[in-house]
Amino acid sequence: MPSPSRHVLKFGGTSVRDSRAWEAVETILRRRMAGPGAPAIVMVHSALPGVTDLLDALAGALASGRDGEADDLRRRVVQVHREAARDILGAEAPEVDLLLEELEGWEHVAQPADRARLLALGERLSTRLGCRRLLDRGLPVRLEDATRFLQVSEPEGPRGWLDAECSATRSAHVGRLLDDLTADGSIVLTQGFLASTPSGATALLGRGGSDTAAACLAGRWGADLLEIWTDVPGMFTADPRKVPSARLLRRLGHAEAQEIATTGSRVLHPRCIPALRDAGIPIRIGSTLRPDDTGTLVEPGGPDGPPQLKAVSWKRDVVLVSMETVGMWQEVGFLARAFRVFQEVGLSVDLVSTSETSVTVSLDASANLLDPARLEALEAGLSEVCRVTILRDCAAVSLVGQGIRAMLHRMSPALESFEEHRIHLVSQAASDLNLTVVVDGDQGERLARSLHRLLLEDAVRPELFGPSWSELEGRARTDGATSRSWWRREARRIGEAVDRSSTAGAAYVYHLPTVRARLDELRALGSVDRVLYAMKANAHPEILRLVGGEADTGFECVSPGEIERVLASCPELDPRRILFTPNFASRDEMARGFQAGVRVTLDSLHPLEAWPELFIGGEVLVRLDPGRGAGHHEKVSTAGPGSKFGIHPDDVPELLERARGADLRITGLHVHAGSGVGGTEHWERMGRFLLEMATEFPDLEVLDVGGGLPVPRHAVDPPLDLAALDAGLARIRSVRPELDLWIEPGRYLVAEAGVLAARVTQVKRKGGTTWVGLATGMNSFIRPALYGAWHEIANLTRADEPPEERVQVVGPICETGDRLGADRLFPRTREGDLVVVARAGAYGRVMASSYNLRPPAAEHVLTD
């Protein structure tokens, strides 16, 4: 009969804190033990939350003779455990009382060994409670002290007692011992955090040592799987409590998980991974709050496929040490002398960056005690070999993914995020797993949020990326209570529009009151003279008539066809309220713009060079390239050397010379860097760029800072801060108050006002994946396939039912890329249900096609 597989299950402090948490633990254990082929189980769990901190403070008070403080801390530890016993057991716990009596009699902590023994009480107390709880619930469990299985070398100095290194090498002795203890089906329950010295004393494995103890135990036993159970359902693409749109990482390699843990994630302690990587033991991370979720699997080698960015992480309290001397150039031994000083003061180096005459390194507070005295000693020692500068309060922000070098070109849209930050250090890992920048401490989280939004929110590989934190928490469903989600209130009328649509089972539905609300928000900006609607976003005549009906609005058109659509929809409109901004237009198109009487924008020297007769005695606006693009995706970045748009500032002298030759007045400067730009600083920056260029143009009347205003992607995302936008643009106005200031919103006005609604045609379940097919797909809405865009998708028919499964929402087009949404939480969906893709009012129907000879969804308007 084959031996059972071996599983180590580790539960963190929050997973064992109270009776309700223990119910989840019991459910997980019973499932593991059920049926044939059940694994042998060793369970490791931590101290109760906060107890280790209390014991550490108690040790400090005892060592310093602060008796009153020590008495108070003792009382608090005793109170925590007596209250926990009453909650978890429903009774007093005599076996716990024995250890509490030992604690009450503790009067001295003279040596590191004493501190280690005192701190170990936290785990020993909690596991006694846990053992009693499981026995009372009828589970076969035996409590064994971790010192039987985990050993460290004889400690030397305080660190050897309190932050010891434990071997994870497979041990025949430990394997036989645990196999014997679990042979009758019993669960072995033991502590994290502690191990035995050769003399039999207790040493600690450092903070976060429960993960490390579980990993070492798995290695020593030769386990087949380590399960880490905590209060979050796995590892995420960012800290989900700071970035609600962070995505669950379904699968990672050991090396990637190590980098994510090292660079700031707190789900796994970095020390626990190398032991398992070397032994080829996978790790599954799950949440006791959601034990049915699949969580994250960390496996040898990692998932197959092309290089993929996996996470953005950051950590605070980083210290930079810069060492500079001309003498280091080609000098043998300089680094050895410098790093010897770090060794002498007991500091380990994290990041290293070098140049011909300087070396900068970072120190991580999580791995070092960075007290002032130690840093002063470091500075004094280094001053003997170089000039030294120490910069405190920094943050390290890391992009993590296997094959990071092969992805650098795909990160170009994110580079603008760095412009607003002081970059103190850049480091690219030799392992090709991360790219790290060090910035000011108060800017780390902000930079990480921006990078995550640009690079990871819309990741579309469902085998790697699961739902977002906000989806898992269920917060996305509260969107129906917000004023910006009109479509939930209008479910009946949307369904009627779909059912009478000329394209069977599908329709675009636009809500004019929402367009009006967005337009009025921008018209209320005191700094803006004219709001030009970038009509390429949505050219429906009803929307054009609404916008054109206001005196302080206008239109930005990019083709003669758009000009004709505006004038046909708004026959009373003054053509001068239309700005024609063609790109690589023919001579005929440029001529038609002038003939229509609209304002024309020039974004290339070619028309002036080749067709000067078109411009004689006229006027134009000029589109300038600010030098770098912006936006939510590289395909919507419209500036910089890789973009086809705009005139480079270096070409302005030639532009002015040719304009004078044609008696051409340049009355406006225009800039547009991209779509879906985050924050509000961008438009003030564009305005300052135009102000710098404006000194060269004597006939100016207008500065146009372009569009790209962001639309919230998720229900939990805040809307654009219009007050901040207005304040920034007001600062631009104050420099040249005689000039008009224009903006060009497109998607901002109409995205939230439109949905793509469709009936469900089929539901398919195959290989563990559920596919929900709609009556239309990428032929109607190509943004998800083209940009990887994320749009909220909801089943309106079952809006009041709870989500039950994750589904892939697809269309009928014969393309693998015909996926409107990946891995969405849905109620049990059936044929005929009404599904909406939200925020689809922009770049939807205008980009549609008849691919596969399937007509795109027809359009319907709700006027009230």
C-alpha cells in the first residue's frame, strides 16, 4: 500500500484568533482528512495576534528593571489568553494556566537565551489552546513541541538566539518520526517560530518565523505540499489593502514569489521560500475566510508562457548610502574595504548601483536595525575610505516578473510616472526578476499605484491573473448604489432596447442625462474657456446635438467625415467652434477643412512644405509634441519619439520661417499626449510646456491642453479630482490671462453614459472553466481585445443574486481574442439573461466592424 502524501498546513495568528476563525480551520482539516488518499498532516500555527509584541515588550521591561511596566504587560498577556480560552473553548483551560503561572513568576531576562524562551511562550500557549479545541471537536490531534523536529546550530550572540538559521534539508530521522506520529491518522500540531539548540535550549527563527518554521518542517519531512493559510486569499499584483484593483496571482514560480516577498509583500516571509525551492516543494496560499477559493500556487519552475510582469511592490524605511571617491576608479580592493565597514557594524546591503566614481547601496529596515548610533558608526567608518552621504526615509518600488529585461519595451507608457518623482537609485536584478527604483519615502505608494494601474490592472491571462481584491471582497457590487451607474436603474429599458434592436440580441444603449452631467462638470471649470468634445469617441447625432447646444462648447474632429457629421447634426453651429486636427491627411482633406470654415490644426511640416498655397493669408493651430506620451496603454499614447503625432519643438524655427513665407498666422498651440491619463498634474504640465513654447508665437489666441481625462475603471476607484484639475489649469491661466484655454474631453464625456447590452446565447462548462457566450463580441466592442481594457460586466437579469462562479465572457466571433471579460464573478447564468458591459459609451460602436459578416450592435438612446 503506497504511503500517504505529506502536507504541512500553517495557520497565521489571525486564522486562530477566535472561535469563528477556528471553525474555518476545522473545515479545512476535515476536508483534507476526508476520503481515500488523505494526506498525513502536520499543522503549524502562530501565537495569538499581538502576543509576541507584548512578550517582547515584557522582556525589555524585565531586562531594564521597569517592574511596574512588566507587571502591566504580564497582566495583559494573561488577560488575552484567558479571554481567548473562554471564546475558543467555551471554558477555562488548565493546560494553559500552567504556562501562564510560569509567565507570572518570570522576574528576570538577563541573557538572549532568556528572551528567546520568554517569547516562545506565545506559540506554546496558542498551540495548547488549539490542541484542546480540536480534540473537543473530535479531531485526532497530538501536540508536539517544534524543538523535536527543528534544530539550529549553537547560538553565537543575540542574533543566534533570536533570529536563528534553521536547516530545511531533508532528515531521515525527522521523516521517520513524523511518519510514525501520523501513521494512525492523527494530526501533528506544533509551533512555528521556535527550534532547538544542540544543548536543548529554545532559539527563535526571527519575526515571521512561523512561515519559516513551516517551510523548514516541510523540507525536513520531505513534504509534498506546504499550505499557508492566512487572512488574504493568496499573493496579489500589489498590496490589495492599498490597491483595491490588485489582481490575485493564480500561479507563480518559487523565484518570482521570493522576489515579491522580498520586495514588500507580507503574505509570505521571504525566508520560507528558498528551502522549498531547493527541495521542489510547492506552496499553496489560501484564506481561512474563503477556504473554497483556489488561492495562489507557487510551484517549481513556475508557469509556462512568455515573460510577464507579475507584481508591483514597495517598501518603506529604506536608507541609501552613497560612497564617492575619484580614487575608486580602477582601484583594486575599494569595494572590499567599503563593504568590510558594513560587516563590522552589522548591516546587510540590499540594492547596489555603481558608476566610475561612486557606489550607492540601500539598507532595508526589515533586515537591519537602523538605529541612529549604528548609522553614525557606519558613516564614521566609511569616511575613512570615501566621501559618504546617507539619505534616510526612502522607499523602494519594484516591478517583478520572470524575464523582466524582455518586457522593458512594453513598459514605455509607464515611464511618464517617473517624471514626478526624484529617482535616487535604479537597480535591475542579475536574476532578471525585478527592476527597482528608490524614491522619496512619501512617494513610494503613489508611484506603485500609478505603475500598477498602467501595467497590471488590465492583464488578460486568466491562467495567471484572477479577480481583483475589490471583486473578491464584493465591493464592486455596491456600484449599483452610486449615481454614476445609471444602467442598474434602467435595466428594464435596456432590455427593451435589446429586444427591439435591429441586431438580434445586442444593442448599444446611451444615457443622455449622464452625458449632460459629465459635460456640465467640465463647463463648470473656471479656468477653461471652451470644452471641445473629441467626437471620435462617439459620433451619435443625439450626443452631438446635446454638446453643440451650449455656447461654450465645440468639437474636435479628425476627418472630413466627422466635420460633415457635426454640421449635419447641428446645422446652426458656427464652424469656428470646430477644431479639425487631421493626422497624415491628404492635400484634399486639408483643403476641405479650410473650405468648411473650421479651425485647422497643423501637426507636420509637410503640408507647409508641399502645399504652401493652401495656407496663404490664413490661420492655423499647431500641434506640438511634448516629448513623451501618456495614457493607460501604449496604443493610446500619442506623443514622444515613438508616436506619429505632432511637431517636435526642434522644428519650430523652420515652422515659423515657413509660416512667415505664407503670411500664415499661428493663433493656437495644441498638445495631446494620450488617453486615460492618471491624476490631474498632467494637464498643468502640458500647459507649462505650451507656455514655454508660446514665447515664439506672436499671434497666439489659444492654448489647447488636449484631452485624455481618466474615467474610473472600477466601482471603488475615485472619480477625477476636478477641483485639483481646475486649480492646476488656473495656474496656467494666471501666466497668460489674455489667452483662451481649451480642453478636449472625449471618453470622459461618454464612456460612463453607454453600455453594450446583449443576451446570453450559451453557457459552456469545460475543463473547470465556465464560458458565458453573448450575442455580440469584438465585432461590436474591440477595446478588450485591442487594449486589454477592463470593463465592469454584470448580469442584469440576476442582479439580486449572489455571485457563484467565475466565468469568461465571450462573443460569437471566430477568434480566441474575442473575450470581453476574463474571470468575472457571476451568479449562475442562463441562456437569455441580459448582460451589460459598462463604460462602453466611448470607442465602442465607432470602432466596430462587420468581421465574420456579423453586424455590430445597433445604437439606442435614452433621453431621460
